[in-house]
Amino acid sequence: MASKLHVKKGDEVVVIAGASKGSSGKVIAVETKKNRVKVEGVNMRSKAIRRSQENPNGGIVKIEGPIDVSNVMLKEKYDKRKSAK
């Protein structure tokens, strides 16, 4: 059974650790079994796309990579913590 996480899809979060520390965005996807989340505009990766009808030229696109759920905090909680200092 997967553990319950403190964030869910659609939540506004702030990255509190790692290379993208300080950036914020909306949670796009949650992988409960791996304890990872994808955040809009954070941890961008380049991915090669094969030619298709949707992409006639193919090419390289930027997509969000997953980050560990322990490295994100809800924006409301983060703002409350910042104002308390």
C-alpha cells in the first residue's frame, strides 16, 4: 500500500531543497509509490521527440522531471513560516 503524501495534484508548492530551491509552481503529477512529484516549471529535462503527425519535424522539447516529495512544501505553509521569522 502506498503511503499518504502531504501534497496532491493541483497544489501550489515551493521547492525547499535541491537545484531548484526557492522556485514555486503547481503540482502536475504525483507518484505515490516512488514518493515523487512533478512541479510545473521545475527540474526541466530535455527529451528528444520522434517525428509524427503532431510533430512533423520532431526535435527536442523541455518536460518536467520528478523531484522527491520531501523537497517540496505547500506554499501557504512556506509563507507562514517565512512571516514568523
